[in-house]
Amino acid sequence: MAETNEAEVKEKTAEAESDIMIRADNLVKIYKTKETEVLALQGLDMTVERGELTAIIGNSGSGKSTFLNMIGGLDKPSAGALFVAGSNLFTMSESELVRYKRETVGFVWQNNGRNMLPFLSALENVMMPMYLSSLKQKQEKAMELLEMVGMAHKKGSRMNMLSGGEQQRVAIAIALANSPKILLADEPTGSVDYRTANYIFDVFSELNRNGQTILIVTHDVALSKKVKRVVAIRDGKISSERVLKEAYQDRLKESEIDWRSEDTQDEYAVLDRVGRLQLPQEMIQGLNLGDNKVRVAFQDGKIIISSPEEEKAEEEQPAEEEAAAEESTEPESTVSESNEE
């Protein structure tokens, strides 16, 4: 009986693992120079399921691009574990890493100079990664990808003949050339106008509906508010997650919605593996703390975080009110005593 239960647990664990595309466990990255050490990631934990479209946001220096580069096989963690499509990037050999970058991930960069070779046409650029695979019908596949991103009519154009938005759409086709398991995009709408940004997001959404796992790093507020799951990184850790409200999930193409200002997502703080969480800076400022200490209490199923000074003031207030009440009754008793005399 015990053996049967153990087998069932292993089977369920294997099924759960098979649904996970990315799993980061206590991920640490330290960049060292002769004089200083910079801690880019500080024990980051995160999972991304297969077929998920996820955006990562955060201020400059928060660690989001470092994390993306690690998933892309361009950088290695200093500690922790990082699994992508079942492969442990921490233990890969150089030859395994080359194969991983060629077959598992596709990258779309903000800088179009990293996406395309300027002396090749759009079609030739999309075909270029295919020469590293065994795919036979390269040109047919490349044309399908260009058509999918709306760039088939520009197949013969070189990079200098395309606008920034057109270059970015070709870059998506290039990233998909070898049918990667995960598509990584670093600020894909950072250098295009609002209309083109919407078109690029529509391309990502269509790819995702067809099962493509996509991870986007972005500063684009409107784009991030359309994504079903948004992960915020602060100081090298996951600080919060936002989830698209159900009422908006079927309205992504509605032009009358102001995606920049409308409240389209629910935000949640994220507990790490030892129970720590990061509070938003505006909440911390609202507590008016004298130092870094807070009081934590559990009341009616809720965790209450308060300033020690606030609690002290609340404790002192009843005593002050009681003293004031006693003072207000003293003259009456004195007057009544003098009248009796």
C-alpha cells in the first residue's frame, strides 16, 4: 500500500513538472569586479507553465534582464537552480548549451541590430537559423512565418528598407525559425509607436493561443496591463504579481479601453519560500516608520502590519482620555462638598 502511494505521488509530481516550462529555485547572480560585487539576483523563485504568456516588469537594475539572459542561456547563475523545458542550465556543458540556445529558446531583442543581418533580406534573415537545423523546406517555412507576422510583402527588403516596427515583426519571425519551446522578448515594443506596439502584442497573443510559451520583459505600461500574468522584480527578487481581471480577458482588442490608466489587474504580494514578502514602497512610507521595525498581528484571518509608534499612541490614548475624564469630575465633587458645609 505504501509503495502504491509513493508511486502515485511520483507520478503526480512528474505530471506537474511536465507542465512547467521554467522553474527558478533560489536563483542568485553576483557580478564581480576588482573592487565591488553587485548582487543582481537575490534568491529569486519563479515558475512559468507551458503555454503561458508572462510579462516581467521592474525598474532598471532590478534584475529582470539578468533573469531573461539566464533563461536564454547567455549567462549562468552563481547559485541556485534554473530548469527550462526540463533541462538544468546550471549543469550544462558548452555543447549542450549551444544546442539549447539553437533548439529551445528564441530571442527578440529591443535593438534590431541584434535581430537581423543588415546585408540580408527579410526572408534570408528568417531562413538563416534554419541552416543550423535539419529542416528541409526552409524557404516555405520562412514564408509562413513572415506571413504570420504580416511581413510577407516585404520578404525581399533589407533592414535599412524597413521601419522599426517592421524590423521588430521580422525579428519575431526569426526567433520562431527553429520552432523554439519558449520565446523570449526583451522590450519588444520599446522603440515603436503605440499602434505598432498593439500589433506586436496581437502577434504574441495569437502565438500564445496556439500554445507558444512567451516571456516578455517590458516597461510598456499598456502592454503589461493586457498580459494575464505580470511578475514584478525588485532588488533581485519577485516582489508582486498582477493577474488580469476576468472581465478584461476577452476584451484585449477593444480600442476604447485606456490600457494605460484603467485598473485591469488584481495585484498580489508574493511570499518567498521562507515566508518573506516585499511591501510596496508607498505602503512603507504610509506607515511613517522611525526605523525598520513593524508590529505584526493576526486578527480575524488577516495579517495586520502596523507602526510601533501608532500602536503606542493607541495605547496611550485611552489612558489620556481616562485622566481627562477624572479631571472633569473633580470640580463637581468639590463644589458639592462645599455646598454641604
